[in-house]
Amino acid sequence: MCIDQLSVSGCVCGITQLGDEIFVASESSISIAIYSFQGRQNFEKQASRSVSFHELTTPPQDIAGSEEFRLLFVADCGGHCVWQLGQSSGGHWKVEGKPVSKVKLISLSVNAGRLLVVEQPRLTIFDIGKKELKPTLLPKSLQAEHALETSLQTFVVCGQEAGNPSIVEVNRRGGMLHVCDPCHISIPCYLSAFSTDEADLLVVDRGNQRIVLLNSGLEIVRILLDGDHDGVWQPRRVVKSGYFLVGHSTSSEDSLGVVSLYGPHQSALQPLPD
């Protein structure tokens, strides 16, 4: 059951959380909306606050946040760069330092002070403190949509391979380590860590209209949320931080974006069908 829900103008293209604040980007706006948790049970939009800066002239491709450095990263597909934003003493977000430039952006993720930029056909690590770039080439047949760096400094990548759904784990050299059985997935488009203590992952499967749970071996073990039971239609983003934040549409045919807040105790964790 959904605890709370907020409407977004256009499809959701990015969600991240810093403290009790939620940042939401959509395909119809160059500004990033800011919401806050009220008692960690519902949302409240901070109407007088949003993230906008003149360097960004097209809607963000994706956003990501670093709690450790209190930074917000914005993927600027039009400018082929990633902007780094910090918060001023007055609470406003502004560009800090030089952007990560000349990148063919697809999506972003942050793990342990490292920004991962998903390009085609490579992954690029940006060490936030050291300002270094480290590319990892992906197999040419793999069209990546999103990726996460693991605690072992490997990468889990989701997307399409030779026209088929694909979720794989690769090492720094791009070599395959684990492959998810594509039998129960259709269009995997986004990943999120399920827990900071475990290697389990959440996967947005837009084709099957659901969020599924994977273990460390990339085995799909549970359906966490779906369209029929939870109203998660055309999901695009998921963030887990105690609660589940899911960016999706209001119906299987509607392009109106929403972000829904689900409590962990409210998921039935449905088993996969035989």
C-alpha cells in the first residue's frame, strides 16, 4: 500500500535523497523539485525552494546525491557533462567546481564517495575527493541503461544485450562475473542498493511493470512492487532508504509522472511465478 504520492509534471527522470529531503527531476522541467518528509510518513513540497542554475538549459538526464559530501550531481545530456552542486549557507544549491565534461551521458549513481557515470559503451568512475576519472569498457553488445558500483569495486549493469534484457556484473576490465537469467525480466532500466549491509539489489523492470529484488548472485528472488497490486505503472526509478521511493506513471497508458512512498512493512514480497 502506498503511504503517500506526489504528482510530477512529465515522466520522472531522476530521484535522489539527502537527509530528509527528496530531489525529483522530470522530463518537462529544467528545475529539480525539492520535497521533505513530514514525520517520515508523507511528503511536503518546499514551494519556495528548487534547484535551478543557468548552465542547465535542458531537463536533466538523471540526478544523484552524495550524503557523505552533501553534493548533488546533475546529468546534463545537452551539455554532455555532469554538474556538481553544493549547498550554500543560505540553503540554496549552486554549481561548485568544474563539471565532468565531454561525456555521452545515460545515467548516474553514487557509492561510497564515488560517482559512476554510465556512458555508451563504458562506465566512468569519478572519485569525488580526488577528482580522477577511471573508465571501464563494456562489451560492445551491451547497451547499458544504469549501473552500480559494488563494495568489491565491481559493477552491476542493466540494459539490453543483443536486443535481449540483460543484468550483468563486470569487473574493472569489463569482464563478465555474473549474469542474471533473463527469463523473468523484460526491460531493466534502473538499479538501487536494497541495503547498505547486504549485496541485494532492486531492479526497475519497466517492461513487466514492477520492482524486483536480486541477491548478490543476480538471482531474482522476489517481486517487491508491481502494477496490479501496488499501482506501479511504467516504473523508471527506485530509491531505498528505509522506505521505498518509486518514480512511475499513474496507469499503464498515462504519461503523468508520480513519486510514490512505500513502507518496507507494506510489501508482500511476492514470490516469482513458477
